[in-house]
Amino acid sequence: MNELAAPDMKEPSPFAMPSGFIAGVDPTAAPAGLGWWFGFCGSRMLVTLKVEGTQETIGIPQVETLEDLGVRVVRSQYLGTLVNSPCYGAELPSDLELPAGLDLRPLRNLYGLLGDPFFALAGRATQLVEWDRTHQYCGCCATPMEQSKHERVKCCPQCGFRQYPRLSPAVIMLVSRGSEVLLARAPRFREGMYSVLAGFVEPGESLEETVAREVREEVGVEIKDIRYFGSQPWPFPNSLMIGFTARYASGDIVVDPNEIETAGWFTKDSLPPVPGKLSIARQLIDWFIAAGD
């Protein structure tokens, strides 16, 4: 494999908003009736749980309010409608006592267990719930913030400061060298796993500049032919992952020990364990494998 074909992101992101979903902000405009509730206690999400033998069935509560299930809500965000059913995100108390038939599960662990539309909406909900929780007061004058009913923004009635939901852009890039791909292992990864490189965008940078800088800083390699691949919301806690491919230009691998344990060049037939299909990292690696066939 001397040259890779042009990047083409084949699979939609697991966090892509489902068809039939219409975003909304004003809860007073929500249709009446049962709604889907995405409740969060920290990083864990409230789910319905039915156990039959060794088989678990997990779902999203569909009620008018979570109080109908005996669950207290600290505060909530109206998300919009899914096929005319209202959807809400909710912050739950840290001392929550769960009624029978409910459980709290880490959102990552629910991938593949919930229907795709619900998993995508859960990703949206957790980011808005966390934004709501952490922006109750103005960062300029400490006045309690008020939420607009017209757009997703909090406004300070005292000084006029406006705070939109936080979004942290990050790049993730697959670097190839002929038939080889550059993979690295970070200390936080599960045992044995490698992945492509990634890093956050700094103020004043273009995305392409971030790609080149992160590769240079983390493994000491220079790259060329940077091409956009695709993007993916990553609600852990509030990133937008922008994927790129690039080709090796020069340099030997010298890892930054503060970020990377080890890195190396791998062929598609000698890949180490890599991330699961939840992440755009896996889509980049799958594209590299398919491009060499």
C-alpha cells in the first residue's frame, strides 16, 4: 500500500442526532404527555432495568416526570422532541435512592444496549445537564444566571454576560507511512491498547495546525497531506472530535513521556488491540485497513 485513497467516513457517529428529533429550548413549548427522561447522577445515567434470569433489558424512563417514579430531580433541561415525544435531561441528587426497577449505569457502558436514537440523545443530554450544573452563577459578577427560552444560553440579569454550552474542540489523526500506521499508547488506556493520536485545539490555532503540532509534540514526527476525515461529538465530558488523516514526512519517533508510554509503526496485519467502535479512532483505523485491501 503506497498511497491511501481519499478519506471517506463511511459510518455515522453513534452520537449523531436521530431522524425524527427536533431540538427545543423552551419547556413550556413541549407537547403534553409522556416524555423520555435522561437523568444523570454524575457520569452515571438512570435507566429502567428488567432482569429475567441472566438476561437484562435496559431502557430509558418514559414518564411525564421522574417524580412519578419516585426520583427527585435537582434541575432539568428540555432537549426537544423525538417523533413528537418530549425529551428531557435531568440532574439527579448525589444521595439518590433508587426505586425498584431502576439503575444507574455509566454512559459508555450503555453503547449497544440502548437503541441508537436514545444513545445519541443521552450524549446530548449529559453535556447540557453538566453545563447547567456548572453555570448557575455569572462568571463575571456571581449573580444567579437566567436561562433564555429562545436559545440555549444563560444570561446574567446584572451585567449581561452570556454563557453558551461549553464545547471543547479536539483533533484526532491517523498518520500513515506507506503500508504502516502510527499508533501510540497513553497511560490511561486499558492494558495493551493502542490508538491514533489526539489533542485539544489551542487558542489561535487552525485545526490543521493543531494536527501537526500534536503529532510533533507527542511523537516527534513531521507530517504532510493533512486531510479532513469526519467529526464526532464526544460527551466525556464535552468534546467535539475532528478527525484527520496525514502522511509521514520525516523524523524518528521520540515520545513525550508526559503523554505517551510508547508508540510505533504497525501494518494492518500486526495491529495491537485498538479502541472499540464507539469512537472515531476506530473508524479511522478501520478506514486504514480497508484502504489497503
